[in-house]
Amino acid sequence: MKKYYSQLSFSTIVLCCLGLAVVLAGIPSLIQWSLTAAIILTLLAWLIFMLIGIMISGSDFNVPEYTAKSRVPSGSQYRLKKDSPYIIRIKSLPPEPEEDGKFVRFIDDVMVAGISHYKDNAGLFIFGRVRQIRLEREPDNPHDRNAIRVLGSWKAPDGERVEVELGHLPKEVAQTIAEWPAQYPIRAILDRMFVPKGRQSPGLRLNLFWPEARWRKKLDNAAESI
């Protein structure tokens, strides 16, 4: 966080000096005030940007560090000692089992693609609480009929859940899922978050789950009987 404060102070000093120089210069009044207004707006925008950076890197992400994942309590946020301070890991519980069976992991460490197009959404999601990930097939996508959207939700201060789009599963992962029977439900849980750093976009990594073998066989038999 000290880095943000130093950048904030330096930027404030530079822009104030520029503003003072414009005011003192012998420039016609209209141009003078136009330049001053532009500098003030730029300063405000930069202040807002830096304050968001301070918020995101603030106390909410002072997570405990561990030497091994096995020591981390389930459902906790944590960081390994080798990690960058901009990485937040989540030891999430597996998806809730359903009446027909439970979910088992089938693909780990899946990047959310296209998240740079949803930076604002991703920032709010990372800073949110009680986060959840939902996958949604997108057969009408004009670029890829196998596309699968990644939606993230969190609990707002009023208790309501807010859901936004975060990006898509990578094309090769969506293609793999498309080769399976459509009746197989797919679930995703959050594994890691990469907090925005400077101009870098935020990032998310997921673990994907599908029905256990006994459940898949039951779904296959039900589909064949139709």
C-alpha cells in the first residue's frame, strides 16, 4: 500500500505544479482557465484511480500466509509464502452434492478468458464477499457456439446478491466440454484471484467439476431411454 501512497503524493505534486505554472503564465484568460480545468479533472481522475488501488490492496486482502495448502482451513482465503502480495488463494469447498450424486474435479487451474473486457466487474467481484461462480452455456454466441460464460456473484451490503459477467472459459476448455453430453451439469469454484496491479487487469483461476461416474452413467441411461 505504501507504493500507492507514494505514487499518489508524487502525482499530486506534479499536477499541482503544472496547474500553478499555467495560472502564472501570461496566457489569455480563456485558454488559461481551460488548461487549468483540464489539469484539475486529470488530477481528480488520477486520485480516484489511485484510491481504488489503495482500497483493493487494503486490509480486506491482508490474508494469512501458509507454507503449505494442507494447513489452510477449508473455505479460507490465504497466500503461500512464495506468492506475490497480489495473489489471493481460496481453499473453496467442493460444490454441494445433488440428489443424484456428487461432483468431482476434472480440470484444475482454468483461466477466465477475456476478463480485461470486464475489469470493473472483476474488481467489484474480487472486492466482494461470499463470492460464487456460475457457468452458462452460450450457444447463440456469434463467435463460438461452444462458448461458456463465466458469471460471478457476491453479497451486497443490503444482503442481496449481485451477479455480473466476468469473461468466458478458454476456447479449448469450452470445446472439451462441448464434446460431452449436454445433460452433464458443470460447476466451477474459485481457486485464485489476481488483484489489479497498476495497469494490469485482474485475473481469476477456477477449478471445474462434473458428475461422478455413477451419476454420469445414470444421466446417460436416462438420455438413451428418451
